[in-house]
Amino acid sequence: MHSFGYRANAVLTFAVTILAVMCTIASLSDNLNVPSPTADVKVLNINWFQKQPHGNDEVSLTLNISANLQSMFTWNTKQVFVFLAAEYETQQNSLNQVSLWDGIIPSKEHAKFWIHTTNKYRFTDQGSNLRGKEFNLTLHWHVMPKTGKMFAGKIVMPGYSLPEEYR
């Protein structure tokens, strides 16, 4: 006969195997969802644009951010981390990304939003590269599932520019 420890080990191993198979199937079934998020960002005002004492450019913006991220929520979605970044090129770097705003969307009910705000984080460039600079505003997201692989995406909104002179 088998001992109690042997039988408990067999039952536990079987239960963990079934749990792993169920998590794998759940994660794979979530890949069938094809999200179609929408977003729009408007720069309402450049509050100030100045050169800091140590030589870096800094900008403060007033923004209207509206987005509908509800299609990213499935039964397997725990939360969505979303952030807005200004992206531009300089001679030193082909891609500079500066995070302006971020948030955590905890549920589908909160995934359709409109926010009127100033940039939450400083829009600063290391140097004097922002005068007259064209930049994109990009809404990035990271979907954090209950089980399975985390995935990310973005919506790029081009066509923004900064003034030639400091204000």
C-alpha cells in the first residue's frame, strides 16, 4: 500500500498540473481579443517655455486627454497602466521620450475618460533642443492580466510643435 504522504503528493501534483493547464488555456483564450482603443489629445496652452539656469529647456502644457480603452478589458484583465509621452528627435538621440501624465485604469467602467490637466511630470530636455521642435504625443498602455503574459500598445498622435522663442 502507498503511504498517506505519497497519496497527498499525488493529489497535490495532479491539482497543480490541472491549475497550470487551466491558466495556460485562459491565457491563450485572451489572445483572441483584438482591442480597438481610441484616444485624442489636445494641447490647449503652453503655460510656460523657459531655459532653466543650468541650460535645459522646460515646458509646461495644459492638455485635454480623452480615451476609450474599454475594449482592452476582458475577463482576464486585472488593470491597465496608461501614460502619455512626448516623443521627439534630437541630434544626440533618434528617440527622446518624456512622460507627461500617467494613470492606472482599474476596471472597464473607468476605461472611458476625459481629463483636463497640466503635465504631471516635467517636460524637460537635457540641453536647448526644444525651441521650434516638432513632437508627437503618444498614449502608451500596458495591460496587466490576472494570468498570462502582459502586453502593451500605443497610439501615436503627430503634429505638435513648440514655439521658436522662450515664454
